Amino acid sequence: MTFDDWIGFLGVFQILLAYLLNVLGKIHNKHLAFILLNLVGASMACIASILIQYWPFIILEGIWALVSLYSLITLKKA
């Protein structure tokens, strides 16, 4: 696997881990760990998509990261 693959793999793993933990009831979607896993994971997947120039996932992961960032900001305000 290339460096780009590893960045994407680790990013997607974090997103899936957040989802799995949420489904199993270990964390909820307002939990800091859930938000951070999504934010960091989506950012890494977006970076990997930029490196391989795959626009559909640049858009998807970029928006995912922005929504996660918004969730983090609103969590800190509460």
C-alpha cells in the first residue's frame, strides 16, 4: 500500500470505529470521542482523496469533516 492508501485507510477506519461504537451503544453522537473520530477520520480521508485527485470523495469527506467541526464547535458552546 502507498502512503496515500494508508492515510485513507486510517481515516476510514476512524469513521467506521465511531459508527460501530455508536451502534453498540458505547458512545453517542454527541460524545466528544465520536465527534473527534469523525473529524479526524474524515479529514484524513479527504487528504487521501486530494492526493489521489478523486473529487467525489474530496467533496464527501470534506463536507463530513466540516459537519464534524461544526458539531465540535457547538458541543464546546453547550
